[in-house]
Amino acid sequence: MGSIESNIASLRQELPESVKIVAVSKTKPLDQILEAYSVRQRVFGENRVQELVDKYSELPKDIEWHMIGHLQTNKVKLIVPFISLIHSVDSLKLLRTIQLEAMKVNRNIEVLLQVHIAQEEHKYGFSKDELNNLFESTFVKEYPNIIFRGLMGMASYTTDYDQVRDEFRGLSVLFSQLKERFGSYVPFFTELSMGMSGDYMYAVEEGSTMIRVGSLIFGKR
Ligand SMILES: *Cc1c(COP(=O)(O)O)cnc(C)c1O
């Protein structure tokens, strides 16, 4: 394991220019985040609201904070004033709450819809069928303060990398289909967030535009 700086440097070297790195800094202290910041990393991902709010208040204001973990509706108002992207929108109830709170603070909030692609039951997200049905009708119009940026998914936690690749490919196909069918309603629907430290290489090969990498940058938690 190298330094945080060198870990980021090697990742950048390896990735296509078009793939963005979300440095997942959950549980990591401020000084380690500042180390990444010192080599121009500006996008950081967190999965707990309180930790996210605390780090936002302590750290430079040009950091883009991404919420990547399951979000409870009663906590939406705490992050809506500053969040750059919510990866983990996994229900209509959550979407409606984000719309409501975004309107109150007069912001437009960028979101990804999380899709359940893994075999594990406990993972969150819409099913592919749900998403296909959702985008029909007047769906987008009900959310004037929400900018639909794309999809997010997590593959099964397994060493069966054929399965991992299949899951990523399935999500990528869904993403392309939704873009094709509804691109005119959701003009900024361009991001596909998939891939973590253990599987990002498969995700990138299957068309990921954004990888969420924690332990590979900061070391194990
Ligand atoms: C923790 C986390 C990651 C990063 O995991 P690593 O294996 O440390 O890269 C990515 N996505 C989500 C949703 C996470 O909770």
C-alpha cells in the first residue's frame, strides 16, 4: 500500500480520462482527506449523514461531497444545502423528500437512481422493471428541483468475477436504454456510478463513468 498521493496517482494513470474518481473517505480523518486534496482530488464520498455534515463544515468549500450510502428521509434536509450528488436514491419516498427539501432551500439537486443488481437481498435500490416503468408518463415533471444524472449500482460481493461483470453489464445496458428512450426528458442523464476498490476494473470495462474507491486510496477501514 503506497501513500494516499501515490495511490491516487496510479489510479489516474490507469483510468481512461472520462472516468471520474469519487474518493470514498468514510471513517477516515480530516488530515487524510486533505492529503488527497493536496493532489487535486476534489470529489469525496461519504455514507453517513452526520459524518458528511461534520466533514463539510471542517474542510475546504471547493470539495464536492457525494452521498453514496442509504439515506433516511428524515436526514435529507441536513445535506440538501451543500450536497453535489446523491448516488443512493433508492425509493420514490426519498425522491419526493429530496424534491421537497430542495425546493425549500431553492436548489436543484443532482441525483443518481440506485439499481439493485446484486444477488444479495439486503442491498438497496430499484429493480430494473421498476425503473423502466418509472420513467414512463410524466415522472420527471413531478420533480422540478431534481436533476436526474444517471444510475448507480453495486455488484455482488463475490470472487466470481464473471458474475460481477454480468451485473455491471446489465446495469450498463439499462442505462443506455433509458438514455435512448428518455434522453430528451433528462438531458443530463450521463453518469453511471459503478465500481469499487475490488471490482472497478470490470466496471470501467462495462462503461462506468464514475468509480467509488475507498480502501484502494486510503487503506483498509
Ligand atoms: C464503502 C463504499 C464504497 C467504497 O468501498 P471500497 O471497497 O473501500 O472501495 C463504494 N460504494 C459504497 C456505496 C460504499 O459504501
